[in-house]
Amino acid sequence: MNIPGKENADPRRMESENIINALRRGTVPASGLSRIAVGVDVEEGVIARQLDYVGRGGADLKFIRGDYGSGKTFLVARSLEIAQQAGFVTAHVTISASTPLYKLKGIYQQICATMRTREEEHAPKAIIDSWLFGIEERIMKVSGSTVEDQALETATAKEIENALAGISEMNTSMAAALRTYYKAHNAGDFQLAQAALGWICAEPNIGRDFKQKAGIRGDIDESVALTFLKGFTTIIVGSGYAGLAIAVDEVENTQALPRNQREKGYTTLQRIIDAVDRGEMPHTYFLFTGTPAFFEGPRGIRSLPPLYDRISVVQKDEFKNPRQPQIILSRFDAKKLQQVAEKVCDIYSRAYTEVDKSRVSHRFIRAMIQKITNRFGGRVDVIPRIFLKEFVDVLDKCELYEDYDPWTSYQFDASALKGELTQEEEAVMVVEF
């Protein structure tokens, strides 16, 4: 079916519309983040260089440190975008009560659940299918295109074992599950294939029946989760990707746990760092985020000196060094927010029509920032999401109505935001009587 105009779609315009649509909703755009990035060129360069090293077979990690409003969420999203552009599969895990830092199995499960590529939102199946297809292709190239189906299946099953050999004897279970998935898929037994895929991804409630058919004992647990992650990364690289880039967000939530769970979480973090440093996680990149209290507070990583020693930074002057284990972000200021607004004007012009700079001038942007900031205790760092949502609304009205004058018509109605403010935004909001 031909859709009118589809063949002439402008990718840049489509991306521009996607960015504006996301800002209208107060969310981070899914792509094109480089077009609204401000003041993180050096940090992006450091992360891109790390990813290049990881793509060549290394392993690396970085901690992003900053208060609310410093742009951690944006830099994480931008880093994952850079990773995807460099050919990585990405995953994004948020540490919470349901996925605590001390449970490696839960983290592995969330990595699998959030794996994505530039083409796929839920990527594990596509990655495994691509890997198995690649094995079949190699066998057919060596054996000739006339190889029979049964012989191909037998040879492929054997190659699955060989491809994962040497990682760990525990990965005989992963190989068995992959072999079961492959054979069930070929036989049209999609229920068994789905169970095999679910078990590989550590999904709960995979029945005993599957494990009997696959010849597997036990489940993925804390002791082998990192090994299975390494196995999955082997599959990712075998599918033609550069590696796996994992963002682990809000690790500061670990501070709220009881002492034994907190210390176990920090030990888990140390275990991941040591695995990276020993070269045991090739083609894997970890990006962690945390607040200053996580790095320096009494319930933070200082309580485990060996971990603190590994990721603390040398900071004796105003020149921050993002090549150290931590990237330390400063709070967002009015100058940066104005630069973002000007970039949004350019994006809006590409998505719709040229922004009328006589109505949306630099002076108006500064006044609008000040008007909103005043309602949040003068804190520019907490308003970017709110400001950009309001700013896009102003741009829309300027485009839709020739007689709309934002100078006289725009009023910031904080009461309209009731129910959608974050805890941090509500905490600093000035209540008017």
C-alpha cells in the first residue's frame, strides 16, 4: 500500500517533530538529543572514546554524579544514543525497591527486559535469531547450500556449544536453553521457544517442564548472573553489534536500604567493577548515576572503603576531569537554558514553519525563564522540563495565531501543573496566597 508522501519523508523533519512532541509531553526525546545538548561536549567525547575502546574488545565504566537538575537523565539518554550510533545494543536499569543493587539476578533480568537496538525496542529475540541465523549461514557456506535441514540443525546445535565454550561451565545451561530455543523454533513449537527465551532472560515463572525438556538444572541466580550477562554479550557481538552499553540509574536509592542489604549492594557494585578491570566483561560498558550523597555521604559508598577507593576522584581545582571514574555535573543555569531554548527554536522551524523571532526574541526567552524560575525559589536547575513544555506551547500559539503576542498573553499558571510535578519540583515551589 502506498501512503501519499511517504517516499518523500524527510528524516530530519521527522526527528524534529519527534523532539518537539516529546518536549510537549515533558519527556526526554527518544532520538536527536545532540540537537538540544548544551555544555556536555567534553563529557560526550570522553564517553564516545570509552565506547570505541569497548567496541574493540575492552570493558569500561563511568559514574555520573550530580544533584537533581544537573542533567543526569539527559546525559544518560545522550550516552545511550551515542552507543547505539556506534553499533551497541543498549539497556537501561533503574535501581529501586523492585530492582535493588544487591540482587544481580534482578539487574540482569532488567538488562534483558530493556535491551534495545536502533531497530528494535525489545531486542533479545531479534539478537538471538540473528546470531543463530549467522551460525547457519556459516555452516551452509562451508558445507554447501545443499546441506539437509536435519544435518544443518545438528551442526548448528553443536556450534552453539562451541561459541559459548570457555566462558564458564555454568554456561552449559545457557547453551542448552539456546539449543532448545533453536530446535523448538524450527519445529514450530513457539510456546517452548518462548519459554527458552524467557529462561535465558531470567524471567520469573518459567515452569519446571521447560527445564526438563532442555536438560537444565536450577535457575539463573546471584552467583551466575554476571556470567550469563557475559554469555549474552558474546551473542550480541556474534550478531554483528559492537557490544552492550548498560545504564544503571539512581544507584543512590541503595542508601535507603537496611545496613546488610546496603553493604551487599555496594559489594555487588565492587564485584562488577573488578570484573571490568580484570577484563572479564569484554565488549561491555557500564554507566552508573548517583547523587553527591551516594559518593560522599555516611550511607553511601564511603561505608565500603575498597569500593570508595576504586571510584573516588582527585579534585583540587575548578577544572573537572571527566576521564576520572566520575563525571561531576554542575547544576543547570539560566544561560544554558536559554541556549537550549534557542536550539528548540531551530528544531521547531525544521518541524513546522520558521519561528517568528520578533515575537519569540532572546529578550522574551530570558523573561520567560525568569518568570518561571521565580515560582520555584529562583532554582533554574529544577525548571528545564517545565520551561520547555511551556515554551513549546508558546511556539505553537505563535504559529497557529498571527495575533498571539507572548509578551502580553503568556502567563505561567503553576496551579495547572498540580499532579505532574516531581517531588523535587514541589519541594522548592513558592506557594502563592
